[in-house]
Amino acid sequence: MDDEMEKEIISDNKEAEALQKKHLSMLDRLSKRQQSRSTSSTEPSTESTSSFLSRFSELKSSIESHLSDSQSVASDPSQLKPHLDKISESISDLEKLVAQSSYFLPSYDVRSSLKTVSDLKRSLENLSSELIPKKKFSFKNKASKKERDSVVPESKQSIAPVYNSVQPSYVARDSPGFRNKTGEVLVGEFKESEIGEFTISDLDSCEVRIIGCIRALFIHRLKDCRVYVGPVTGSILIEEAEGCVFAIASHQIRIHGARRSDFYLRVRSRPIVEDCNGVRFAPYCLSYGGIEEDLRGADLDAETGNWANVDDFRWLRAVQSPNWSILPENERFGT
């Protein structure tokens, strides 16, 4: 009897050892498989980042070279404006490259690239002001006066033409835009051709409607406003907004210092927020006659889902940032 029990114990031990070996073998295979997946998933990202940095550096050098050539081109006035326009388009292409690549780039590379783009824009603005300041400002003043003359007989005080709202005392930007208004409906229509930069600043309890395409949009210091914007082919920068609603579509959107505001977005890259609190996000819902054509022209006709992939540059932890959230469907506006 004792011999039989001893044999059973030995048999059980052998089975346990066999099972243990199988278990360890399985764990080893799973570990190797996971390492293989990790390696294969990181290599494309590293390769993509390296490819982006190489392409970015190449385009940046080309733009800087053209900027350096501007002084010599200025000797032929007929060539100067096309030359500067070409530089502006190249900078926009560089900005689009950053927007399209931001989903796989490390945050540091995104911030560094955006700063480079901003510096190039500033260099171009300074160069343009130096080489053609009189022509630039003279044209805008005449356009502004023409707009004022045409608007007065219509007595539409609630609808402000684009150039009529430019205040000479505000010198932060020379671009057309809406500035220093309270309780008004401000409408800009750009259906025939795309304009460059457009600025919206220092508005209180206003509604802004921009129909058509613009290249870049700058928004500063808005309170209790509603902003509805057609496709922006470059980037949108929002600074200091409180209690506002935005419906905007762009290749790149950066939001700084926003409070208690809702954003209905269509964006090619991940939206960036910084120093924000109580901001909520939902998909783009704007509609007007011809918007589908405008979106296709701006390469924004496809929904990427990035409206919900927000990067908070002030929140570095792995868990969800408490500064932004998804806007509940039952609280969203209709089209």
C-alpha cells in the first residue's frame, strides 16, 4: 500500500513538473512575441520621425535661402510680390507638414517645429514691412474706406464688413479682421478667393461668421462669443477665450488660456491645449452653401476623429487630463 502511494506521489510530481515546464515555456514564448511586437511598433515611429526631421530641415533651409535672396529681388518691383508670396506658400506647406506628422512626433519635436514655423512667419512679416510698407498699408486703408462708404447707406449696424472693423489703434497685427466689438454679428465672406491671415480679437458677446477659406486665423481675448468659421488651410491659434463656442476646421489648432468654452472641430492633427480649464470638444457641425466644396479645396473633407485626440501640454501624466473633456451628445448644438 505504501509502495502504491509512493508511486502515485512520484507520478503526481512528474506531472506537476511537466506542467510547470509547459507554463514556463509558454511564458517565454509570449515574452518573446511581445518584445517582437514592441520592436516592430517602435521602428516605424522612429523611422517616420527621422524622415520628418530630414524633410523639415530641407524645407526650412530652402525658405531661409529665399528669405536671404529677397533683398536682391527687391531691385525688381515686379518680381518682389510673387517672390514673397512663394515664400509664404512654402511656410504654409511646412506648417502642414508639421500638422500631418504631429500624430507620431514626440511633443518636444512638435513644439520645436511650431516655434520654427512661427519664427519664419515673423521673419517674412518683418521683411515684407521693410521692402513694401507703403504699398501694403496704402492698399488696406483704401479698401477700408471703400467698405465704410458702401456700408453706411445700408444701415446694417449688426453686420460688420471685414475691413470696417479694423481699428487703427490696435497694432498687434496688420491683417484684416474683427476687433474691439461688443454685442454684434460680424460676417466675413471669402467665397471667390482665399485670403491670408485673419484676426479676431477683443470681442464681447459677439457672433462671428466666416464663410469661405482663409489661410490662417488668430483669435485673441474673446468673452461669451460664438465663432463659426469655414475651412482654414493652415493653422488656428486661440488665446484667452472665456464662455465661448467655436466651430472651426483647420489643419492645426492650438488653444491657449481658454476657460469654460466648447470647441466643435475638424482637424488634421491632434489639437493642442495649454493653460486651459473646463474646455470641451465635439465634431465639426458647421454648414453653409458650398461648404463641402470649400472643405475639399482645403483638404479637410475627411473626418479624422482628431477632435477627440487632444494633447494637453500642461498635463504630462499618463491619465486623462482634467482640463478638457468630450462634450456630451445631449448638450451639443445641431448643424
